[in-house]
Amino acid sequence: MQFDTQTSPHLAGENSVAAMMRQVLYALVPGTLALIWFFGWGVLINLVLATIFATALEALVMVLRKRPVKAALGDYSAVVTAWLLAVTMPPLSPWWLTLIAVFFAIVVAKHLYGGLGYNPFNPAMVGYVVCLISFPVQMTSWLAPSGLAEHSVGFLASLQTILTGQLPASLSWDAITMATPLDNLRTETSLGKTLSEIRAEPLYGSLAGQGWEWAANFFFLGGFWLLYKKIITWHVPVALIVSLGVMAALFSLGNPDNFPPPTFHIFSGGAILGAFFIATDPVSGATSPRGRIVFGAGVGVLTYIIRTWGGYPDGIAFAVLLMNMAAPTIDYYTKPRVFGHKPE
């Protein structure tokens, strides 16, 4: 048999970029289905729009750069970025908001730095943060989870709202939206309510918030799939979840009336999604095993600080971007010793 490669190795590796990205997409399915179940068809519509925008922009940039378009689209990295953005944005986000988020993720955060493998920041989180800072009202207009909303929003109503920005005449924003558990907790504690009084509201479930905790559980299952398939390692997810939990436990033990327990922080917002799907980005994160532990722990600590004392209810995106800046320094001080050489 004649091989195209004249010298060894002749055995192709199992984990190509495309194969790994497909596994990430498979792992995102359970959590995404849970979001659709609890928050409606808007999640699916956002996913379709984000994917169309991302692939179109990816192709356009590759044409402008005079690079192979088919190869870029075939690695599925743009689809993964689009999917992560779609599940982090409110279900009825207007189409132009999704386009802005995808533009900054694909064009600015990815290709202006050289493309896949060269981006210093997580592209999806760049797109998300740009929209959160620029359009805070639209980015915090979450639908009430299934069972708590006064009226449900069907597929056609969701499509109309996303494309036109206008709800059907029979619906109003006050009737279908409510604050997220993290936002509600921040508001209610500032009014002097105790945690036990707040957690008695219908918005909250056994661990965190109705709907959100179930989505987190299913993203957790997807994360275990990635660990099983060895797409990611345990270092970042474990370090992030443990550090976030430890921070929450310390303050909760000191003042349980004002600071929620670790389970609330772990299963609220984007903590689980961030631990397994965002902070584990091999390009923008730390690379050494010890460095990944430091990186994940830093994301967890910063997330708790931003959630508790910062200006935004959920700090995962900001924490990841801040630790992206620290990743080169973390790698420098945690790089493994070269065998046969004395440590510097």
C-alpha cells in the first residue's frame, strides 16, 4: 500500500478539530433541549439564526482573507461559537442583537487575531459581553420559565417577536418576562429581605431557579460526556466549580441570611455551562495541567466576586475574559519541567 505521507507516522490521529467540535455540539444538545422546554421556541430560533450568521460571516472573512472556505466551515468552530451564544442570550432576543454578538465573536475576537488557534479571548464571551454592556435591557429580558409565566409564547409568536421586535397584541412583556434567579436575589437582598424569604418565592426550585437548575443539570451531563470522550480534562471544570462552591460556602456559613449556599451559585446562571464548555477552550485558556487548575479556580473566584459585589448578576463571561488575559502568565509560571534540565 502506498501512503501520501512518505515517512511515518502513517496512522491518522483520532481527534481532529472537526471531530472534537462535533463532540462539543453533541454534548450541548441535552442542555439546549432543556432550555427549549422551559423557555420556549425562541431558544431554537436564536440557535438557527446564530448558526446562519456565524457560517455566513466565517465564509465571508475567509474569502476576504483568500483562505479555503470549505476547510474553515468544515471544522465546525463557527457553529460551536454560535451555539454557545444562542444558549446564553435571552430567548426573544431581536435578530439584530444576535447578529451583533456573532459579528464580534467571529470577525473581531476570532479572525482579527488570525483565526482559529490564535484568538487570545474566548470568541463567544466577547460577543456576549459586547451586547450585555451595550444593550443591557434586551440582554436581561428573560422569559419566565414554563409554569410560571402568565402566558406562553408559541413558535409563531416567538418568530414574530425576534424578527420584528414586537410582541403579538395579546401579549405584553410584563406578562411573559421576569428577573433571573441571580438578578432577583440581588434585588431582593438589597431591599432587606432574608434568603429564606426570597427562596420561598415560586421562582426558586430545590437547588437554584425553576428551569435554570434543570438546564444546568443537563449541561452537566454533556460536560461528563466531554470528559468521557477526553475532549476536555477535569482540571478546569473541577477547579471552577470547587472554587465557586468554596467561596459561596465561606460567606454562606458566616451570614446564611444574605449569602446563598454553594448549590445555588453552581446551578444558577452560566456556571455549569462555563465550567465545561467555555472556560475549557484550549486556545484562550491555560495549557499546562497546573495552569488549568489555576485558570479554572480564578474563573470561579472572579465569578463569585462579580455576582456578589459587581454590577452584573452573573459574572461567568467577565471572569473568563479576565482570566484569558492572565493565561499566558499562568502558563509561564506553571509550565512543566523539561526532562533532563534543571528548573529555571
